[in-house]
Amino acid sequence: MSRWSPVAVRKPSTWAKPRWKNSSAHSQVRCQQPQNESSNCKRAGKYQLARYSTVTISNTPQRQKGIARVSVFSLLAVGLLSLPALGFTIVLATADGPKIVHQLLHPTGEFSARFMIIAILASPLVLLLRGWRGPQWLKKNRRYFGVAAFGYAAMHTVFYLIDEETAARMVADLPKLYIWTGWLAVVIFIPLAVTSMDYFLRRMGRFWKMLQRSTYAAALLTLIHGAALHNWNRLGPVLVHFAPLVLLELYRICYLYLRPRNTAAP
């Protein structure tokens, strides 16, 4: 036996859950040792399990490194997804024509729809491309695309309000199909974006998932909103955006509910 060693603990009779013997977390260990080596044991960074031996815990540097890595990735993701918005802002600040706000309506709405489609595509892609890392990564990080979709929808709404100029014009246009469907989509986007944080995921539990499923209603309203513009003259470009989503969702429905299932032999 070495000059000092952890306190011997009697082996439990059953396979109970390991218990930590140290009383103060992350700091001290009870040891049998000479007096002159007490300082070496106080901060040894060791924990004693109640079953067998001493386990060294040194995850503090790795945890800090992980936090830094997540922060860098988040900043990089936000920066990349914000590049179109930066371009719109530069165009808005440097353009001289009075129609520039009206011209930015379509690009902002299209980017909102694109990011929303990418976020929804994650789940059916995981089923279609099982074992591939790309869909798994997209499903894990689709929150960024969802929040970006809300951001560009908010920019699209602000440009619309500026372009309308007066409340009377907005109220007069409200009964139009492509107007009220767009407003409903924005209203659905708001709680989705607000509750996208982990705090609401923990607090809401299973209701959080139920709320997030309203994204499909927002996608349907966005499709109608974009297709009905200018007397349905933009139906072709809208279908180009939404056709992959519709096909993959049909595949997902068939896979989950219509595929034959193996039944156990009697």
C-alpha cells in the first residue's frame, strides 16, 4: 500500500447506485496520509466511489472548452444566416429610389420561407437518409434556421408596413387571401421563436413539442401567401421552394403510418 490512500469503504451487499464520499463538491478528499502530505491531497481532484476505488474527475477544462466551442459555433451560425440581412440593409441604406422598400419585400419573404423549409426538412431527411451525419446535424441545429426564418419574416413585415404607409390601406387589403394568410403565418411564428430556448423546453415539457408542430400550419399559410400574390402568377417559384418539402413529408407519412410492419408469429 502506498504512503497514503483513500479511506477504505466496505463493499455494499447490493449493486446500489454509487455515492460520493466527499462532503464538499469539487474540492477535498478524505485520505489516510502523513501530516506533511495533507496539502497534496486537498486539491487532488479525486472522488471516491462508495463501491470500489477512487475516480479522477477532471472535466472542468473540457467543460469550459465545450462552452467556448458552442459559443463560437453559435456566433458563426448567426453570422452566416445574417449575411442576407446585411446585404438588404446595405442596399436599403445606399439606394436612392423610392421603390427600394417595395423591391425588398419579395427577397426577405423568400429567405424566410427557405429557412423555414430547411428547418422542417430535418425530420424526414433523417428517415430517408438513415445513418448519414448530415441530416442528424441538421436536426440537431435546426433551431438556428427556425429563428432565422422568424427574423426574415419580421423584416418582411416591417418592409410591408413601411410600403403601405397608412393604416387605412392595410385594413383595406386585409380581406385579400395573400394578406391575411401572411399575417397568420407571422402570428404563428412569434410563439415559436420566443419558446425556442432551452428554458421553455424544460418548463413546457411535452407541450413544447405540440407548439412546435404548429410550424406546419405556418408553412402551409406561407405557401398560400406566396402563391396567391399577383393573381397566382408566382405559383411556379413557390412550388419550386415547397415541392421538396411536400415530397419528403409524404414519404415521412408513408414511412410512419402506411408501411407494412412485421408482426410476431402466433
